[in-house]
Amino acid sequence: MDKYYIKFILRNRLNFITYCFLIFFFLIILRFFYIQILQNTYYSTQALDNSIKVVPIKPARGLIFDRNNIILADNKLSYDLEIIPEQIENLSILITRLSDLIPIKTSDIDKYKRILKNKQYNNTVPIKTNLTNEELAKFVTNSYKFPNIELKETLKRFYPEGEVGVHYLGYINRISKKDLITLEKEGKKKNYIGTDHIGKAGVEFQYENELHGVSGYKHIEVNATGKPVRTIKNFPAREGENIHLTIDLKMQKIAEKEFKNRKGALIALDPSNGEILAYVSMPTYNPGFFVDGISHKNWNQLNKSPDKPLLDRVINGLYPPGSTLKPFVAVAGLENQLRLPPFKINDPGYFYISDDSRRFKDWKIGGHGEVDIVKAIAVSCDTFFYGLAIELGIPKLNKTLANFGFGMKTGVDLPNEKLGLIADAKWKKKKYRKNWYAGETAITGIGQGYTQVTPIQLALATSKIAYPNKSMVPHIKLNSQQLKQTANLTPPISISDKTIEWVKEGMENVTEDGGTAAFIGKTTSYKMAAKTGTAQVFGLKKGEVYEEEKLPDHLKDHALFIAYAPASKPEIAIAIIVENGGHGGSTAGPIAKKIFDYYLTSKNRK
Amino acid sequence: MNLTTIQNYIFQKLDRPLFGAITLILTIGLINLISANHQDVSNSLSHTINIFIGIVFLFMICNSQTRNILVFAPWAYSLTLFLLIYVNLYGIESHGAQRWINLGIFNLQPSEILKITLPLMLAWFYQKCTFNINYKVHFVAGLLIFLPLYLVAIQPDLGTSLLILFGGLTVIFLAGLPTRFIIISFFGLLISSPFIWNTLLNYQKERILSLIDPLSDPYGAGYQSIQSIIAVGHGGIFGRGWLNGEQTSLQFLPETATDFVFSVFSEEFGFFGVLSVITIYVFIFYRCMWMATKMQDTFSRLLVAGLTISLFISLTVNIGMISGLLPVVGVPLPFFSYGGSSMVVSLTSIGIIMNLYSNKSLIAN
């Protein structure tokens, strides 16, 4: 093939292609002529009279049940009046007209304005929610007078148990602008086009993906004002999953009742598998407040209350563990070959590091006399643990505490768990730019000082004493495959059998004669192993004496209590903190007993 | 250097009629985009920036050495292949397809770059074999098309891959593929089409079916197509006026800034507006094809024709789509649609065409 031949072919074919395109352009122009000029009237009426609009269908949110199928979060049918704000020329006139028919309160208007601020594009905004049957009938007969108001049937979240268990259950709220940004980043925005609400706390937040479901959509014909004429095609939504929790609602209610008006936290779990049976943070609040957007007044009340009802004390409350830390300090000692029985000390009622240092007092004036490690746990002997902590040193002690899960997240399937704190010299240097004192080591041994724990950490650590060879993650969703896998990844702590035996004996003796919670042991039909604790809320100045009666309530000591039962084959473990409750055994102990009685006395169980 | 020499230097190689027509189209497109974006100014602003960057590219390419373009061809092609592999692995997903690479300040769409680098590679390749073009050469050229085509198709982006296929095949056709072969492969394709049909994704099938009879499923797959036709038809002779398109403002029209940007234009400026814009496009097309016939060597001829055809396949498919002549495929309208990659690529293509044309006698020697 020579060059000229190629050039010849090319030119021919170039022309051919050019003609093809020109013909196509001509066809396009004909087509536009046909549509725009010949068919103009037809398409203009199509555009003006009826058009098809895609309307999203929101999926019904999954329900939440307790372990015995009692419903905790339900959906209730609600009739709302909604408007598209852009179509309303004068809102106040509309409201006055509507008020003749249906009472519109200022709170309704406030709510409307609040929702309007965070509105998604194109959505309608409710002006009146939860119509009564009477109001519904009135509106339906008069609806022709209000072409711009749309009557909507929606499923509204309803929490039948009200304030019970609000902290783990959480709540849903209207989707905010911030939520929208997050959803967009996660690529989920499309699925939320028809959704107004999103989980904001607790299980409602944690399992949002499962509960929400998948949005559907339908094509509807709308007229020029945007009013739907008829539905043409339906692509139904996929409902959210129903979720069962490990919570035993009956137990939860008993626990909340036992707190009476006191503040604090309680968590009960099955120590063999980590299922959370009761999860109390007091005081509580009503999650229903949030469903339609919480009013400013209610929010301020909740947010600014000194009792902090919004705080989830179980995973976010940080407390000094007090004497409830002693069993774990004991494990640290024994595992490092310190204070192995029959080693005993003679407790004079105080401890000092060296002759010229200050004296560290035992809670019992005059001391406990001859004390070995088992008795030290049973009577909560401070002197014993001051010395043990000093001899162990912080690094070894912290290693064991970390083994029990202190200072780290337990991995519970609830949002924003706090870490707690096990302090050391390096931490103090960074935080306060000061050196660590030996005295701080001593008081760490009795759970004072910098150490901070969450109730769930205490409950997990207690479970690990009950079953040192089981690995588990505390969790609230029943039968979660994912959690089972993570649990298998965390190895059980390795402690010698002998150590566990001694520590268990000490904790069992707490409810025996001479123990700090002996009075509880006398009334139970099963054997309870426990440890009491009292945590100082504020430091006494030198020479001051703690006089409970004289102190204002918020400065009184916290009462703590950890326990598991039956001692021989534990079925339930518990951690309780009663804020400003005074002595652990006498305030928190009876609550634990009530729970255990319910759970372990067969007639109460299902 | 004084101002006039700088001006001379910059504008010397520019083809003024072509550049004038393109400036006109860009201006109309920008005005239209303000309406298509529901008067949201930020998008129109970034469209202006895209145009500016594109024009800078156009000038730079137009004034560079033609030899550089030739030498650059295989490297550009390899780089595009690499980007296409990269986008399939780490690209940004949107509307169920991975098409973009996030480069921080903007998202790059490698399949758009291919609209330049594939014709470039093919032209370079045929130039290398210019004295001995036979079946083997055509076969290798086919492979050069197939490789990137496959990578685009699996994103999945059927629309763009079909455009690339057509663009590439036209270059082979222009390079002198024997007529017998064309006829044989046409029947081959016809026979294998049921098998190809089975490999299509559901939404792609629906779109093609909806074209054959849009009214069979007017509210499913045909929704976009019908809404677009209503908008176009609503425009009438003189249009609804700028910013007055009801179909656009009531948001019945999908993707008003990108794929369906011309529906907005048709509704607001009517048949006369459409006629004017298409006339300008036809002028640009005709001018470019005329330039191709004036070229003296294989490389320039094939490249100019290849680039032009690439651009105008996009254009005809887009306009065919919004007027209901062709199925709904995600293809932008060159010089009109919102989208940085497409704008820069289109203007760069024009830059290359102008460069080759102004140097045509140079290359021949």
C-alpha cells in the first residue's frame, strides 16, 4: 500500500464520516422541531398538569425488645399535619385559620420553627403532630379549605417503659445538619432521604444501621401545585431489623426502684458470657422528649441539672473504686509471690512508710489485729493493702489492674465508653508536672488516689474473678455474632488457681460473720461473694475528721459494692455505686441482694 | 519582548474562527448553567474556573512543539492505563460506579483523559507503521483500544466505554481497514449481540429497553428520558425564558447540571436557541474535519479526526439522549456540561487540533 492510496482512502472515509454526522445533526434538528414545535401543546400540558415525582418511602424502624420479648421501643401510628414551608405565603394567617378547627399551641409553633431550622431539602415540616381522633375527623372534613396542608400518617417512636433504662436504650431525634454531613461522608445519605429521625444515644445510636432499614421510593403523579394525584409505582422500603437486648426488664425495674431518689449506677451481668442483665444510671429522663425534637426548656432542664440525668454513669461515670479495688490488688500481690498465706501482719490501725512519714490510718480505729490476705479482703483492712501496694510498686500493680480491664474500654456495644484511669509516675509528670510520691502508691492500694473506674469496668473485673478462664466482652445485644468473635479474640487472664481461691475466699467471707457485709449474708438463701467500698468524694484536710452528719449531701462518700453469686457457680455479677451514699455495704449491698434474690430464687425467674 | 510580540506569540497559532465559535458556546453554556444549578452561584463559579483552566491548557498545547505531542503519545497512553487501574482499585464510588480519583482539590476522571490519549496513541501507532499497514497492524490497534475499554467498562461505565469503542473504531476505519473486514465484523457483532446482552447490568438493560418503547415503563427506567422530553417539548419555539424553566425549577429533571444540561437549555431557549447552538456545534465540527483533510501526514490526520470524532460522538449521544433518540447514558455535553475533567479534556483536544493545523506544512517537511 503506498502513501497516496492511504491518503485517498482516508479522505474518502473522512468525508463519509462527516456526512454521517451531518445527517445525524439533521435528524436531531428534525427531532427538536417535532418535539418543540409540533408537539409543543402536548408537552406543555404534560409539564403543567401532571408530572411524575419521585417520593421516598421511609422504612419502619426496627423494634427493640428485652431478653424476654417485652417491647422497649415501639412504633406508634400518628397523624400529623405537615406543610412545605416554601409554599406558605403567610404562616400566621394559616395558623389562625387552622386554630379555628384544631387547637395549635405555642409549643407546636416552637417545634415547627425548631424543625424548620434543620430541615432537609424538599421535606415537609409538621405543624401539628399526634392528632386525636376528633381532630383527625375535623380536619378530614375540612381539608379542602387547606390545600397546602398535608395529612401524613407516620410511625412515631414510642418508648412504652418511659424513663426505665433510658441510658442503654437511648433515643432518636430529628436528623440535624451535622448528622447529614456525617451521613454524606459515610455514603448513607441516599438511604436517609425520606427519614426524619436518627438514633442519637444508646442502642438506638449503636445499632442505627440495623434499626433503620433501607429506604424505598414511589413514583407519584403530582399536579402543578405539587399535590399528589395518584401513585404509579411502588418500590417498597425494607423494614429495619428488630433487636433483642440481653436486658431483663423485670430486673431493670427492680434495680431502678431500689435506688429510690439516690444517684448512682448499677450494672448486672452474666459473668459466664458477658450478657448485661440490668443497666441503671440514676437519675433518668424521658427519651420521649427527644422524638419530636426536644424543646429548649426541657433541654436546659436536663442539661443543666446538677444531678446530670443525661450522663450515662455506667460507662461514662468515673469513680474512685475505694475498697472494691482490694481484691484486684490482692491478686497482684499473690501473683507476685507477696503475702502468700499463712503470711500475717499485725495491724495496729495505721501504717507508715518510714518513721518520719505521715501515718496512713485504717478505717477501723485500733486496727484489725492479726490479718492474713483472706481476712484483709473480708474486713477490708487498709493497713494490709497500704504495705502490699508499697512493696509491689505501681508498675506491677498496674499490670494486674490492666489485666482485669481497668484503664481501658471494655468493648461494650454502646457508644462513647470512657477509659477510666490507672495512674503512674509518667502520667502524673505529664499531667501535673510533679513527681510521684510513695504515699500515693500506698493509697492506690486501697482504691483512692488517682485511680478512676467506670461501673462497667468494675462489673467486668468482678466477672473475671468469678470466671478467670473465660474470655468475654460485656454486651447488650442478644446473640450478636460479631461480639462473640471479638470475645474470642480477647484471651482470658491467666491467674493461678491458688490465687483465685484465696481471693474468692476473702470475698465470700465479706458476707460472713466479721465481714463488712455480714448482715446481708445472714438473709440470703445462696452464698454471695462480695466486696464493699467507700470512696471519698473530697479530701479531708489534715486533722479534720469525717463526720457524715455534718457534711452536705454532695460531699458525702460514694458507696460501692461488687458481688457475684452463687459463690460456687456464679450466675450473676454486679457492680453498684450509690453517689454520696456513705458506706458501701449498708447502702449498696441491699440493692444487690434484691437483684440476686430476684434472679437466683427460682420462683421469680421465668 | 513588547506586548504585541507576546500577543503575536500567543495568538499566532490560534485558529480564530474555531476559537471564536468555542468562546461563544462556552459563554452560552455558562449562562445556561446558572439556571441549571437552580441559581446556586458556587457551581457556576467553579465551572468558570474549569473553563479558565481548560483555556490555559488550550493555549499551552497550541503553542508547544508538535514533536513533543508525538513523543508524548505512548507515555500518555500508559499513564492513562495506570490511572484506570488505579481508579478501579482505589477510586471514589458514586452512583454505583468507581470513576473518580480524589486528588484533594479536585476529582480526576481518567476515562475522560482517555478521550485524548487513545486517539493520540492510535495515531502515533499508525504513524510508526505508515508504510506497511496490514491486518496485523489493525489487530494491534484493536488491542490498544480494547485494554482501556475493558478497564472503563468494569467501573462500570457502559456509556463512556461505548463512546471510546466508537471513537477508536473510527480511527481504525480511517486508517484504511478493508471494507470486507468491516462487513464481516458487523455480522459477527450481530450474531454475538445476545451474549453481550446477557453481560449487561440490569439498569443498563432497562435503559436500552426503555428507549425501544419508553412508554412501556414510563415511570421506571424511562423516567429520566420522559422528564427530559417534556422539558424540551415545553420549551416551544422561543422557550420559557432564562431561569423560567418549570421542569428545572420544580426539580422534575434529573442531573440538570451535567448530563441533562441541554434539556434545561431547550426548555428555556426553545427551538431557536437549540437551532443556534447546534449550528455553532456543526460549524466547530465541520471546521475540525476540514482541518483533518488538510493535514499532510498520517499522524496529524488521524489524530485530528480521532479527537474531533471523540468529542462529537459525546455530543451527538448527549443530545440524542435528551431528545429521546438514544438511551440514557451518562455522557456529558462537551463545552456545556458541568464537570472539570470533561471541560479540560475538550479544550485540550481543540488545542491539539489547532497546533497540528498551524504546523501542517512544518510536519510535512
